[in-house]
Amino acid sequence: MIFLEADDTALIRRFSETRRPHPLGTDQSVAESVSSERKRLEQIRKLADLIINTSQFNVHELRDTIHHSFSAQKRKPEILVQVTSFGYRHGVPAESDLLFDVRFLPNPNYIPGFKHLTGKHPKVARYIRSFPQTLEFIARISDLLIYLLPHYIGEGKSYLTIAFGCTGGHHRSVMITHEIRKRLAAAGFRLKETHRDVKK
């Protein structure tokens, strides 16, 4: 259990800055209310595993302090990465944090027999993978993301959506999304794979 507290002067200043009354009521001064509150919370404070005085912290410093206090107990990066494919003709996913356009790759849609398959089908995936720019893109983007994700974790981000788009969202973006997911998973990140437009 974490118990957050602050010095009297810091608490009185915060109530003044936010122009909010103390929860214990307005029939006494803020200073008196803070003193009364301390007495009421004393037994809970004694139960705490960690007590943090927030008087000199801004929200970012407080987050870093809490993260540092527990980071030694974490074995894996604490971020959930969603990789998703989409088709530009259906619009860009509004929830995307990072977005990559893979329409520069040759389009399997024009190959007889591929039109009604998806990028997860072995024949379609093999076709897309047969181009050197595909392999280079997968390698470069994977390396970039593996570099970036720890920095997002360091900034306190716990959820990140990475979107890959092609024209219809059936072939190239699906194959690339699937491959990137495998590489990020191998690097130890928690992954969720979705394909927004594959059934459209």
C-alpha cells in the first residue's frame, strides 16, 4: 500500500490554488481541517508499505518516483502494444499512436488468385516477402520500434497502438502487421494483433 502525503504548507497552498474547500467542511480553516485529517488517517498511514511526501513533486516527478520504487520488481516491460492493419480507403484509425504506410509495396490484389485471400495466407505472404524492400522495411521498422518502446515505457505510457495501412487493408498491411507482431513479441513485449478492415 502506498500512502501519499504532503506538508501542511503544501496542502494549504494546493487548496488555495484550486479554490476548493477541504472535504471535512467549511466550518473550520483549511489548516485546522488538514490537522484533523492527519489524525484520522494516522492508523492507515501506519499500514503503508511506502510513504511518499509529495510536497516538492510535480505530477511527472511523482510518477517517476513511484515507478522507480517498483521497477526493480518488474521483469518485463509494462506496456501493451496493439499492432493493427487497416485500409486507407476506409479511413485512418483515430486511435493510432504511430502509423506506417505500406502502399509502396507491390499489391497482391492484382495477382490472379490472391484477390480474395488475406496477407496471412502463406502464398500471399510469400509473394509480399519476395521483394527485398519488404524484408528491409520489416527489419528497419522492427529495430525502430524495439528502440522506441522502452522510451515510451520510460515516459509512463502503458498502451501504444501501431497501425500499418495499405489500400484496402487485406493484403500488405495484414502481412506486415503479423510479421512486426512476431518480432516485437520475440523482443519480450506484450502484443495484441488486430486487422480492422480485413472483412470489409
